[in-house]
Amino acid sequence: MYAHLKSISLATVLALALFGCGKEEPKPAPAPAPKAAAPAAPAEMLVKIGNVAPTTGPIAHLGKDNENGAKMAVDDVNAMKVMIDGKVLKLELVPEDDQADPKQGTIVAQKLVDAKVAAVVGHLNSGTTIPASKIYSDAGIPQISPSATNPKYTEQGFKTAFRVVANDIQQGGTVGQYIAKDMGAKTVAIIDDRTAYGQGVADEVEKAAKAAGAQVVAREFTTDKATDFKAILTKIKGKNPDAIFYGGMDATGGPMAKQAKDLGIGSKFVMADGGCSPEFIKLAGDAAEGFICSIPGAPVDKLAKGEDFKNRYKEKFGTDVQIYSPNAYDAVMVVVEAMKKANSADPAKFLPEIAKTSYDGVTGKITFDEKGDLNSGAITMYEAKGGKLEVVTTVGGK
Amino acid sequence: MDIFLQQIVNGVTLGSIYALVALGYTMVYGIIGLINFAHGEVVMIGALTAFSVIMGILGAGTGLPVGLGVAIGLIAAVAVCSVLAFGIEKVAYRPLRRASRLAPLITAIGMSIVLQNIAMMIWGRNYLRFPELFGTERYVVGGASITSLQIAIVLLAAGVMALLLVMVHKTRLGTAMRATAQNPEVAGLMGININTAISIAFVVGAALAAVAGLMVMTYYQVAYYHMGFILGLKAFTAAVLGGIGNLAGAMLGGLLLGVIEALGAGYIGDLTFGVLGSHYQDVFAFFVLITVLIFRPSGLLGERVGDRA
């Protein structure tokens, strides 16, 4: 009995001692630190933000574009000296390359979780964003994709999944209607690259075009790594459609448009955001003329901060904006705004603030619906004229 | 009908490229009975070398005409590939010439991986965009559209293959190669340097591969470090289809495979009522390979060197 009591009290004393130490220890540690540093500069808080995009492979130019957008935002935030919890926020961008490959996407997602990033901007492709979103959700890390448009991404019920771009139901619907009504196409051929993005947007375009009275005369498939489209295009040539819609990226779309012209196909070539880049025009050459494509959101250079963004981007990186660097920029800003409001860089604390975001970004006003989708559903249609993409019209939006 | 004709045009263009690459497989197989799986990578190295040289010349503002720049690029690619193939044979295959047949096959696969990685280190993982250097003229024949580039590819391939046939059948070198293929020991006794004959087979095959590499790059306007892998497998299939070891067989096999692929991708959707789509295009080559191996293992024209099968 006595022995028992003794051991219990001993344990209590030990536990108290340990607790006491544990409680006391963190206090003196941070206290002298600010004093030791120069009095003018408060302590810095280092926060890592992950950015995932394919920076190698066929669409490396788009991956680099997203990464540059995020990089620019991080540099801007660091220059602004944002105060959070009494410390200066210092962001560090952790860029990762998912090679546009779903398998690689989950590997780098896990890598970012292990590196304890506070938030992730990405991924670029829907095909990599969707499988990776579960990993971020399980780890409680907010994920904001600047460019994944497949509806499924935000339909999984993950509280951590957001996107600062309209989804394919909005985009595909607008493009499908545009083809059937504004372009007056009675027959349309649809091709997709069998990726989550390409297939998703092509399905929505097909639905909307049919609903608007156009007839889908051919549905063909390729892959995101293919280089030869002559066989499927030849088949489409036999159906002689008024328009061809391709759900895929510019790396395959450009050569496809060119091969279509080589085959003497006169149909209008249409793509969604994946092909709406200067790179497409470079790849398609003279076949780009008259090409129609869409980008979710209002045209960036018509927005207040858009022109300035484009100029600063060009100055900083020496290249033109491809598609989604403004969205990647805004994604970082949305995270920082949420951190400011929560006065914390802890994902658990600032995550609810992301859902409540109301931010005027480069791409326009950003607010999220309950799923994490962007509320504004504006889609802008572009046409290639004389080697440049020019705004035709902006549909929807507030 | 014009659709059918168009698919034939597509297929013949692709097929003549396959044929050039298939000749490399078939020559090496014919002379030492080895399937040189690194051959596809030689095509890739040829394309990337041509890319660097052509872009270097045209980008440096030397003012050389585009045609001359491409010609220099082609010569450089042929030179690099020839030296490469000579080196591969000497380092990876010659020491194993008396080993079991499996050993050189495995070094060939190893060589292929090594070359891909070397190319990845030199040129990176990105797809290199090859610009359209010559304006494309489009002609319409019987409802099918043919571009000047397609005509150039087919004519160049035909010319190179004709040269090869002349070399193999009309020159002393060709005679030496054929003799080595028939019986290396006796050929050696007759005073033929069989090592030289074998090296020549590798070098000539590599030169053809370099030409094919430039063609593929110009046709699809892109070059990257693993472009040779699938192309190599398809060309190998073409060689087997025609009868590996048989020069005419490789040419026929290449053309046939190109046409089968084009027609297959064009009509598979209709034939399977939409169950299989045109993205199964690449499957056709290997379907053909399996069918040939089951029903006619020696290929359409048969192996020339039967005792090596």
C-alpha cells in the first residue's frame, strides 16, 4: 500500500516536473529572439506554400506559367511585409513538378504534405488535381487550383478544395452554345484527349451544342502524348462538320489544327482554355487563323489590375503570360488574405477564412460557393487574328 | 473513297519513315542475328542532334539559306549517329559476339535506357518544338490532300532505300556484308574483314535512322528524349512483318504497317461500334506483331538468313 502510494506520488512529481519544464521552455526561447535582432525588424515567420504544375514534358510552358504567377505573388507578398501574429510573413514557394501525370501528382502531393506546407497552389491539370485533392484533404491543407476545371474536383466534398477558375459545366456550356448559336455551326465533330480535363470539357460542350440544336457528327479520341492526328482528322473530314472542338491542351491542339489544315479540312477549329495560349498559335502556324477558344473569367487585360500584371510579368520573366499565371497569382493572394484575417499561418485556423474569401484579384472578384467553386461564371471567347488572340465576347458573370 | 485514299496517303508517309528505321533492325539482324533494341534511340539522337544543329545555325543569324541549314543538320545527325552506332557495336555487342543470344539482347535494352538518359541529360525532359521551316504547299489529288512535306519524305525515303540496295547488291562492300551474313567463318577465311562488315551494317543502319529522325521531327514538329522508344518498337514490328533480315521485307513491312495503322485508327470506331476509339491507334502495330508471330513467324517475304532463326 505504502509502496504504491510512494510510486504514485513519485510519478506525479516526475510528471509535474516534466510538465513544468515543457511549459516553461517555449516561453524564454522566443522572447529574447526579437531583442537580439535589430529593434526595427520584428521576427519573421517562414511559411511554405507549395506550387504544383507540370514544369517538364509537353506542357512545360503552361506549368512554368503557373509557377511564375505564384512566384510573382510570393515576391510581392514578401515585399509588402504583411504582419501576422506580430511577425512579418515570409513566404517560401516550394515548386513541384507533377509531369501532368496522375501518379506523379499524388507522389508530389504527399511530398508537400511531408514538407508541411501551409497551402498548395495547384495542380494545373484536372487529372492530377483530383487524385491529389484527397491527400491534401486528409492532411487538412488548403488547395487552390488556378486551372483545374473538371467539376469533379470540388464535388468530392473536401473542405480543403478550391479553385479560382470557372468549372467545365460553365465553360463547356458556354463554348457549346457559342459553337451552335454564335458561329452558327449545324454539325460539329468533337475530339478529346481522354484526360480528366479533356474528356470532361468535351462532354459538356457536346451536351450544350446538342441542346442548342447542333448535330454531333463525330466523336473521336486521342491521347495527351500523341503527335499524329491525321487518321482521326481524315475520318472527320469525311463527315465534313462546320466546326471541330478539341478538348485537350495546346501541345496537342496546335499540331492537330495544323494537320487538319494540311488535310484540307475547312472546319472552324475550337478549343477551351487548354488551347487558349500564345503557344497554340506558335504550334499551329498559319492554321491558327480564325481559331476560337475560351478562357474562364473576364479578359485579364480589361481588368483594373490586369494590364499592370501582364507588364510586370513580362518584365520579370521575359515571356508573355500563357493562360493561368494571373489565376495562380490570385490563388496565393487568397491564401495570404485568409492568413491575415485569421491572424495565423496555421491551416486549421485560416482554412475557414478561405471559404469566406472576398478578394479583388487580377482575375476579378473572387468569392467561393459552398463547394469551393468560383461564384463568378464569366467565360471569355477569343479568336486568333493575325497571330494574336483577340477577345470576341464575354459571356455571363457579374 | 477520298477518305480511304487520304488514309492511304497518311499511312504511306508514316510507313516510309517506319521502313527507314526497320532497315536498321533488319540489317543488323541479317548480319549477326541480333535484335538491336537501341536502334530506336539512335533515331532519337539523330533527331535531337539535327534539332540542335539546325536551330543553332538558323538562330545564330549566319544568314545561311534554310535549305542549307537543314542539309548541314542532316549531315551532322548522320555523322553523330554513325559514330554512335559504331561505338555501341564495339562496346556493347562485339565483346558478347560469342556469348549466348540472350546476353547481347539484354545489353541492347540496357543501351537503349542509357541512351535515353544521356539524351535527357543533354536536351532535358521538355518537348523541343521544331518550327516549320519551309512553307507547306498543299495539293489535292483525287479528293486526298497531300502536302509538299509528305511528298519530300516519301521521295527522300525512296531515294535513300534505292541507294542502300545499290550498295548492298552492287558494291564490294555490299558483297562482303552479304557474305558475312551467310557464313561469317567462311567469309573470314575468304579474306573478308568481318568486323568491318558488321560495323558497316551498324553504321549504315544508323545513317538511315538519322534521316528518319529528321523526317519524324519535321513531320510532327517536335523532338524529345523518349521519342525513339515507340517508334523503334513499331519499326521492329515492321521488320518482323516483312521478314526480319530481309531488306525488301523491311521496306514492305514499314509501308504496310503505316497503312494498317492509319486505316485501323480511321475505322476501328465503326468496326467495333464505338467500343474502341481511335486512341487505340498504337495498339494496331503490336496486334500485327502478335498475329505475324503466330501465323507466319518468318514474315511476309521470309527471312533471308534462314539458318539464324
